[in-house]
Amino acid sequence: MVSYYEQLVMKTQENYSRYYGLYAAGKTPIKLSQKEFPSYEEQIRMFAQKVKEVDCIIVGGASGLSAAGGGDFYYEDNESYRKYFGKYAEKYHFKGAFAGMMHQWSSREEFWGYLATFLYTTQTAPLRPPYLDLDALLKNKDFFVLTTNQDTQFIKLYPEDKVAEIQGDHRFFQCSACCTDDTWDAVKPVDEMVRAMGESTAVPADLIPRCPHCGREAFPWVRGYGNFLQGRKYDEQYQKISKYIQTHQDKKILFLELGVGRITPMFIQEPFWNLTLNLPGAFYIGVNAQYQFLPEQIEDKGIAILGDIGKVLKDVRAEKERMERS
């Protein structure tokens, strides 16, 4: 049975397919508000006030949130990318981590050397500052986190029952052929591969992880590069967010969208807009470094802040703490 929240996602996926050209151009087919936005300072005050007054908060954390804290090595050859992927940048001249995932590797040992480096980078990354500021805002609040990020940042902060990872998690492997519904630990095998690889760019063949059921290669339990296993674990993620919304739908809910780009608006952004429109006590806040989208239908139930997410969260945290002292 398809869960409540997954139904919303499926509906917006249809919209995405129909208007793909608009999304690809950095736009949206949704009619946006023509109202003048309040000043940045006023929006920060409104944000802090809403956090204070609502009964609960549903966070939608996307790629822009991690990028704001230094996890910006995915799409460009920048300082962060060179720090973690330097030997691959020098050898293959990739322009960001995702480029390596699309490369036609000459051997599986080399491919797994790159993939292990990628997974190790996110698995072992410290908590990034924007997440810590967000955590301070959520202190003493009833909240739930929905994320499309696979980089384990949220799960380092909160227990599994507070987070729905609907696009997977770098901590788990699955069978690349989906022969089984099982997922299993990827952290220890990745650590072993990285240690064995040392300064080279390939792992020993006997360390390439394989499915314990069919013997084929394993693969990270993530959407985007292959057969993403949409089985029991996947369903559990949608059930968690669906249950939280349905349990709290009559309360004052803040839908907080952080860093959604134009590739995946169907998982967080548009469902949040839909829910804000249809739930009487809902309010929406979107924060994005590139886009300031606020639908006309919810212009009186939301704000859209254009700015660096790290700075916004830091400023809202400071404003909230000021309010609490006064």
C-alpha cells in the first residue's frame, strides 16, 4: 500500500515530467507570489518567531543544506573536492565527485577505490555548522526530519525514528541486482577498503563487497546510480514521515524547506507547498541560496528567504536566543 506522503511525491513527479523543461531551466510551473518580500532582517525575525510559536516542525533537508556547511564537492572542482578526492582529480580531472560516479572505469578495483573514497568522505564527515545551528532551533520542539541527503549528517544528530531518508543512506549496502530485500552495513567494509588502498586509487579485488545471497557486487543503498532497492527499508522511510504528518495535521506545523534544487523538487518542496495549502495550521518557510519561490496560493502562509543557508540558520539562532533572553 502506497503511503500518504509517497502519494504526494508521486503526484509531483507527474508534474515534473510534464514540465521538465521549466524545471531544467531553474524555474517552476507553479504560479508564484508577486508580493514584495520583507527585508532579510524582518524575515529572520519572522522565522525565529514561527519556530517559537508553532507546535511542531517538519524539516525538509536537501543538498543545499550540506553544501552550505562545506559539503559542496559534488558538482565542481573546488577546494573541498580537492581535499577529499585530490588523487582522483589529478589522475582523471573530474569536475566534482558526481562526475566520477558516471565515469567508465577500466577496472572494478579502480571503481571501488573511487566509490569507497566517496562513501568514506561522507560517513566520517563531522557535523557541519548549519546542522548544529538547526539543531539549536529545534531544541525543546516536537520535530521530524525528512531528507533527500544520503550523507548521514542528520542521522549523526538524531535517532532513526526522527529521520526519514527517502533517497537512501551511505551507511548501507544492497545487492546491485536487488536479488534480496536485505541491506547491510557499509561502514566497516568502506573503512577496510580505504585503509587497504592507501595512496593508490584501486582497492584489492578480494575487498570488493558482494551480496551475501547471490555473490554479485554490492552497491550503496542510494538513489541515483543504479537499481535503488525500494523494499522494506524504503517503505519504512515513507511510513515514518506519513505517520508524523497524519498524527500532527491538526496542530500548528512549520514546514521548513532547506536547500532544495531544481533536480528533485518533487520529494520535499512541492509536497510541502501542497501540505501548507491544505492543512489549516500549517506555515511554510523556504531557504535557498539560488531560488526565492513562494507559491501565490500560500503567500499568506509562508515566506521564502534568498540567502546562504548557513548564514540564515546562524542568524535565526541568534535571534531566537535574543527573544528568549528578553
